[in-house]
Amino acid sequence: MHDSNGATTSLWQDIQPPISANGQQAPDMTVDVCIVGAGISGLSVAYMLSQAGKKVVVLDDDPIGGTMTSRTTAHLFSALDDRFYKLERLFGETGSQLAAESHTRAIDKIEEIVLHENIDCEFKRVDGYLFSHTTQDSHELDKELEAAQRAGFTDAQKVDFPPQQPQLGPAICFPRQGQFQPLAYVAGLAKAIQAKGGLLYDGTHVSKVQDDASEPYVETSHGSTIKASQIVIATNSPMHSAEFSIKQAQYMTYAIGLRIPPESYLPTLYWDTAHNYHYIRCASSKQGHDDILIVGGEDHKVGHDTNTDEHFAALEQWTRQHFPFVQEKVYEWSGEVIEPMDALGYIGLTPRQKSVYMITADSGHGMTHATIGGLLITDLILGRENPWAELYDPSRRTLHPQSIGSMLKEDITANLAYADYLTPASIKSPDELSNGQGAIMQDGLRKIAVYKDEQGEVHKCSAVCTHWKGLVRWNDAEKTWDCPVHGSRFNACGKLIQGPANKDLDPVE
Ligand SMILES: Cc1cc2nc3c(=O)[nH]c(=O)nc-3n(C[C@H](O)[C@H](O)[C@H](O)COP(=O)(O)OP(=O)(O)OC[C@H]3O[C@@H](n4cnc5c(N)ncnc54)[C@H](O)[C@@H]3O)c2cc1C
Ligand code: FES
């Protein structure tokens, strides 16, 4: 599959054939619902609306499923990693129960869709184990077990160690979690949407979203206008509402895939209690045999760590300590996850808008969050009651001191990155770069993002992020320009990968 969002390749990008759209450059049209973003979120919404009889179009400037959905590790968790005792603090016991119920329902819904549409995506029900990263301190596990049981996980229980993995020590077992091959699932959704008359366009960039009570529309950068009764922004990072640049934080996360011998690993999800936690599953590089162990972690704020290659090395070292049977490393990739200020994502009507819905900030639970988004936005558009509407409402005010504190901390760290304007650029001439390298160059008063490609050709663009004028930084692992302020990312030649920016970096002579 064509990959425009980084230099590395995920297991799924390696094995999944491209997913067909109906065309590129969507023409003028009028539909019931226009969905921007053809990742798992946009396609889940489009699938459920088309099943309900709505005429939908999905627009994306990248290949279908080709952005963060192609870089996930696709654990299907209802046992949320933000801890149920923290959710209780933020949303009360009822809120914690609704969060657990919604993600549990999402895994059930994915299973239903896989069966109904006959999608060959290696969907499996697996147990999930939360283990303590220190192996000595199991107090955290006890506290979480009690809160998880109050949230509705009555069958969760503590074990001395997970089956076959005594080295991990005490853990909480959460039965009936799940895993699948995400791009195969997305391909199945795309086919089912098209079978119901829905249209998918890749190569279509949405440059403007207009909320209007009588006739909402989007404009594309090639000049067409798509009118719709409702618009859904499923672009992972929303580009149509400034307040979400402040209410959420963008993190890079890393994953590696290592070969494992047959029968060495029972299909299971693991994650630990470390602050920068590790997440683990197995998958098959060929259908039917689980021959790859995937391990993720090493999260850091986008653009705030330029030694990106070191994170793959650290993950590998951790994996060899905890799963000593692993063999050679065959995959490494990274991507971005979006953390809301208060642990739960935003799904619903955009604040102060009448017809533009949004789905964002899945906190690393994008697979189930997307499915909740499909269920909830469909209910909202069809005027049906939904018990989760208030919990995920993008207009909610979370006044808990913990979430206000974390939002302030994130925003201060983000704004400190503007100090890059005062620091000297790292090179004076492209001659200082090796092939395949990028760096910021001073050009009079301007700062230029310079990339020398593998053939030695030099590409230059402005280093000023097209969102709110942060200065981008070079990400050597992915060969991308990453903005440390709100996490927009651009490829080595300045093409937009990830918002909230909605324009490429400006070209320079
Ligand atoms: C390494 C890694 C591991 C992860 N592990 C897990 C996991 O185990 N479980 C889990 O649930 N989640 C996980 N996640 C998170 C999950 O992958 C993502 O949150 C999820 O894929 C987001 O899906 P999405 O559809 O919202 O966004 P995307 O897949 O990014 O799709 C958004 C789409 O919108 C398009 N777009 C943006 N702006 C425009 C525009 N202006 N015009 C047209 N198109 C536009 C983009 O091109 C893109 O295709 C992980 C993420 C990473 C990176
Ligand atoms: S992402 Fe906001 S300034 Fe770059």
C-alpha cells in the first residue's frame, strides 16, 4: 500500500493490498451526510449511516485507511488503560460504567460486523492482562480491580501470573477483549459501504467546512463543493474547531514486530502499569499462524524528542527482557495518538455548530472509539436517544482539578516550543546534510526546513507550521517534520500528514 505518512512500514501496510475508492477528486454533489476522513472512524460512521439508509460520501486526501489506522497495533480493549479508578474520579461511578459499557459494546459491534459482512480480518476474542511494571507493587492492581468491578467487569480477576508468562508476575485478567487485522477490517467496511451505494474518494483534500443551518457544505482544494444535511469530521485531529488544539495533546507512540516460534505465545493482550506503558499482542504475517509479537510504547509529545530511533532500541531491549523467546525484529513503525484533557474522547456535535459532528481524541483506543463514534453519531443524526451522548459530548466541561492541571501542563509545554524562534538553526547550508537527513537552516531572518533525499536532491520549505506558526522539528525515524506545539506533522517535502494544520508547509524558492 502507498505510504505517505512516514518512512517506516507497519505489519498491516506490508501485508494489506490497497483499498479501492470510487475515484479521486470528488466532484460537486449533494448527499445526506459528508464524512471527512477515511480512517476507521470515518468508515465506521459511514458504514452505520449507510446501513440506516443514508446516502453518504467519504472524502480523504490519503489512501483509504492509510493514515494512523494503518499504524495502529489494533488491540480491542474495553479495559481502558487510563484506569477505572481515575475515570471514577473524573466522571463518577456512573460515568466509569458508561465508558466501560460503550467500549464493551464496541467490541461486540465489531464482532457483529465481521460476521455479518463476512470480513476476513482475523478477528479474535482474547483475554487481556494488565500487569505491574515493577512486579513488586501490586497495590495499583488491587485498586484498579475494585474500580473495574464497579465499572461492570464482574468477571475480571487477579492472577499470580498470566498463562505461559510467569515472568510478568501478578496481573488482572479481563476476559473477552479482542484483536484483528485493522486494514482488512477497514477494507471490509469500505466494500460494505460501497455495496449500499456509499461513495469513497481518496485524493480529495477538504479545505473548508461550512456549518450552515440550511445548507452545510465542504469545499475541496481542487474546487468542488459537496453539500450535505450533516457533515462529520473524522480526521483524527480536527481542523475545523480551534478549541480542540488546546483541549487535547498529541503523542508519538512506537511499535516493533519480532518473530516468535510457533506455540510460544498464547493469543493474549498485555499492557503494564508504567506511566509510559507497554502494549503487547501477537499477529500473523501470513494468514493463520501467529508468528509476530507486536510491542508498543515509548510515548512522548510530538516533536519533543528528536532521538526517535532510540525509542525502537529501547522497546526491543524491554521486549527481550520480558519475552525472552522472541527472535529477530522484522518491523518497526511509529504514529500519533491524541490524548484528551480528561481521558475520554470527544464524539458528537461540534461546540456552537448545528450540523457538523466530530470524532477525536481516542486516547489510544481508536478502534473501539471509532465504533462508538459510528453508533453514537448515527443515533444523533437519526434523532435517537443514546446513553453515551453526554459522556462523549465535545461541549462537555470537565472542571476536575486533575484535568485542568493536565491541560495547563500540556499547553505550557506546547507553548514553550515557540522558543525555537530564538535558538540558532542547526545548519547553515544543505551541504552539511547526509542523504536521507533533514534539518532546520537559517536563511536571513527565516527558518527553512531542508531535506536531502536518498539521491542527494535538496527539498526546501518554510519551517513555519501552517496551524499557529510553531517551528517544525525533524523526526529522523519517520523522515517527517513534526510540530511540537499541537502535533501537526508533514512529510519530508512539506506535505501535510496530520492536523490540526490544514495546509502543506509553504514552499520556498
Ligand atoms: C503505534 C500505534 C498503536 C496504536 N495502538 C492502538 C491499539 O492497540 N488499539 C486502539 O484502539 N488504537 C490504537 N492506536 C490508535 C489508533 O490507531 C488511532 O487512534 C485510529 O486509527 C484513529 O483513526 P481515525 O480514523 O480517527 O484517524 P486516521 O486513521 O488518521 O484517519 C483520519 C483520516 O483523515 C484524513 N484527513 C485529515 N484531514 C483531511 C482533510 N482536510 N481532507 C481530507 N482528508 C483528511 C487523513 O488523510 C486520514 O486518512 C494506535 C496508534 C498508533 C500510532
Ligand atoms: S500544530 Fe499548532 S502550531 Fe503547529
